[in-house]
Amino acid sequence: MGGLVVFVVVAFSGYLLMTNLRVNRSATVTSDTSQLVEQRVERVNKLQQEVNGLSSQVDVLNKMTSGNAGTQGSSNDDAGSGTLLPAVQGPGITVTLNDSSLWENAVGDSGSTADIDYYVIHQQDIEAVVNALWKGGAEAMMIQDQRVLFNSAVRCTGNILTLQGKQYSPPYTVSAIGDPDALTQALNDSRAIATYKEYVRAYGLGWKVEAKDTQRFPESALLQPLRYASVPQEELKQ
């Protein structure tokens, strides 16, 4: 059975590599930016469904073999070897950030349109919320409709958010599961968010924090297993 799992994992890795090559080699020539974004999102969603299906199969095989391996006392070594981040639920908060509706009517001292950068959400604004929520003890997190993984990276071009191959327009929602009071306090203690709130007051940026009795986050495929560092037994004996 162990050999079967190794074969499936290797085949799964090869599939991801070929998928990446296909995506990178494909190109669509169009002057319609919205159409191009829509096509890319549709493609990413289809590939994500395929990855989730394969991850589920690998996860089932891992669980089947872990039962046999448990008799050999290797359960600790297998911790975090699954390919799926499990679904979770619990209380928490949701933070919504949005562009200001004032920029179209705002003008600078010279009579020209004011710098739009003051009126839109930026990458550092979303990162400030994410960092504060982790510091506040968040157990799990989502940005828009995606789970935040160990390798998630927030990227913004203008006011367009790119997260794990998908693109989003404001408003942006960051949800976290954890103690609502502790999470809210962490937001209030953040210097970066204090600066953001100054822009909220000055330029009308959107800021909304809501406590939730129950939030449900779906399972998500992990393209790389989570591992934890440990001290070798030989080092402990010295």
C-alpha cells in the first residue's frame, strides 16, 4: 500500500507540473481586459477543482496507510502529511475594506483630479489586517472566497487583488475564526491599521468590522504538506 501512495503522489506532482506548463504556454490575445480576466478566472477555477479532487484521493490513501503505519509507531512522523487543509468552523470576525466613493469628486489644489492612491485599497492595507488577525490568535482565515494558506501572497495591481491565481475587485473581505474580542483588540492595537483609519476619516475609505457567532471555512488543497521542525533525539542526549 505504501508503494501505491508514493506512486499516486509522484503522479499528482507530475500532473501539477504539466498543468503549470500548459497554463504558462497558453496565451489569449484580446483588447478586452475584463474578458481576459474572466477567461483566466474560469481556467483557474477549473484547475483548482481538478487539484481538489486529486488531493482528496491522495488524502484518503494517506489515511488508509496511516492506519497500517500506526502499528509501527510512525504516527508522529506522518503529522501534517495530508494534502487537504480541513474544513473548520467557529466564532470570529469579518473585516471589509473598500475604495472611497469620493475620489471622482475630489480635486487637488491645482484644480486637477486628486491622486487616486489616497482613495483606493492597497496591498499593505490587506496585509495589515491579515497580520493583525494572526497576532490576535486567528485559528484560520479567508480572503474573499479563498482560505489563507502558508504560501498565500497578497498582490495588488492598482485596486485589483490577485490571490493564488484569481483576481478580485473591491470590496475586500478578510474573515478569521478565533476569539472575536481578541481579534478586534488586535486590530485596534495595530499601528498600520491606525494609519489606515486616518485615511478612512480623511478620504472616505471603507472600514467595517463584524463579529460572527459562526463562520464556516471550506477545505482547501495544499500543494505542499505542512511540516513542523523538531530537535533530533541525538541532540537531546548530548
